[in-house]
Amino acid sequence: MSTSSNPTPNPAPRVAKRHVSATPTPRSRRRTLQAVDAAPPADTASGAAERAQQRAFYEMYLRAVTNRRHKPYEEDTIRAYLDAVISLDAYLTRTDVPTGFDALDVGQLNAYLADYRARNGQGGTVTKQSNLRVFFAWLSHEYQTENVYLHPDRNLYARLEEPPPILADDLIAALLRTTRNERIMHNVRDQALIRVLLTGMRRKEVASLRVENLDLRSKIKTAQTVGMKGSPGRTVPLSPKTVLALARWLRVRTRFGTDPDRGPLWITASGHRLQPNGMYQMLKHRTVEAGYPASAVHPHLFRHTAAHEWLAEEGLESDLVELMGWKDPTMVYRYTRAHAHERALRAAATRNFGDRH
């Protein structure tokens, strides 16, 4: 007779016992501990405050000195330089850095640039990197610290060599069609503005035009630009369609109580000067109205397009350098290389290349 035996059950797992205090923490004490956990460390807050002081000091410096061309910094340049510092400060605050800018090391600068690139891409990082150069030079001189911007271990970000695009003919035609109703003040102004942009003027040059800068009576109609980037102003020729659009706008402009012979060329319905940002907004609105994404057009694309069209019509490169206000002839290639092969093929086709023999 066999005897069956019950299997021995597995022992229950051992559970470590937590020590529980016999005296509970008072409620007010718990609230205090939670508040301490939620508040930023005192040294982190003091670091942010110190950086804010340094940033204000840096702005004073920018407004008190001149640039490398011995001229005061333009307001847009100051804003761009300060935006770069604000961006760096935001990263340092987010990562709980407890010091001022003067105590940063190259590793922290590299970490910021890598973080910015992950969020904004290569092009934006190159711009921020460049805009921090003056700040770190000032910081090194003012606080007698190492200039980490020049440190050999700093990561360098180069702009990707992508050929600059140009505006397609269909897109330009669609933009102009949105301004056809000449009974609307904005349409008359915007058509003239778009046609002036098509001359290849810089955005700031177009925005700063005044009525007295125009010469629509001489044999060669022109606009005189204000000097930019350390260069004197230059005379820009105007095509017949641009002259007609400007003449219409000048006629409409007088209805808003403005001086017909002087003052800002571009004004709003309230008679105030159209700000550069207003130009951006106008182009975005017109681009969407024309059936394209708002990002398809920005003012500088008109400059690239004008350079391409000049060479496509077999204009001389030397003349283009003068008309665009460039100091460096290599700018021709930089602005027009995107369609250089297309222009070469067109030129070869018109010359029956290879049929000479």
C-alpha cells in the first residue's frame, strides 16, 4: 500500500518591514516640507538674479559703444544680441545652473548649443552662436574671466550649404493678382511695395524709403536707398511697371492727410509709418490669399530672385554687384548658385554650343 505525501508548500516571500514612526508628522510640518521641495534652491534663484543683472549691464554696454565699423549698433542688432543671451539664460534656468554667466564653462556652452540645435535646427543655432560672440567677449573683459566662446573645445556649428531658393514666376503673379482691386487703399500700397521688393532692395532699405527718395521725373527713374551694413546708400533703377505702381500709391497716399512731397513712403490707413514687421505680416497675408503656405514668401527671397533674373537675362555680374550694393563679388555666386546650371544650359542653347565646327 502506497502512501501519498502532500507536497510541501513554498514558503511565503519575506517582506521587509518599514519602520513607521509612532509619532506622526504634524500637518503644518508636512506642508512646510512640501513647500521646501517645490521651491527652487536658493543658489539657483540667486544665479538667475545675477544673470539678469549681467544682461542689463550688457545692454547698457551695447548702447554705449560702437561696432567694428565705428558706428552705433542698430536697434535690430541690439535686439538680436540680447535675444541670444535671453535664450542662453532660459536654458541655464531650466537646467538649474546656480551661477552667473561669468562662471560658465565650455561644457555648459556646448550643452546649450546642442539643446538649441535639437529644438530649432542647424540654421538657427548658427545664428544664435554668432550673436553670442560679442557677449562672451564683453563678459571676459568685464569680469576678467576666460572667453569660453574662443575655447578650443567649443563645438562649432556651420551653416548648411543649401542653395538659396527663388520665387517662382507663378507665385509672384499670384501675389500681384491679390492686389488688383485698386479701389482698396491696401491693395494699391501692397502692389507698389511688392514691385519695389522685386528690384532686389534689402528689406530694411524698402521699409525706410521716404517720398523724397524717389525720382520719378528723370529719364531713368530711381529710388535712393539709405545706407546699410556700413555701406553708403545707392541708387536703384525702377522699371516702368514699378514706377506706375508707385505713382498710383503716391496719389492714394495723399488722401490720408500726409505731406505729398515728404515723409515715410509706406503708411497705414491711420497715416502712421508701416513698420518692418507690418511688411512681414502683409506678405504672409498676401501669400495665403494667393493660395500658398504663409512660409513660402519672405522679403529676402525677392533679393535672391532679382539677382537670378538679372543673370538669366545675361546681365553682367559686375553691374549686379553695383546694383545690389555688395562689396564682395563672391556674393553673386552665393545668391545665384541655386539656378546657375539652369542659366548655363539656357545660354548654351541660345548659342548652339558645339555647332561652330
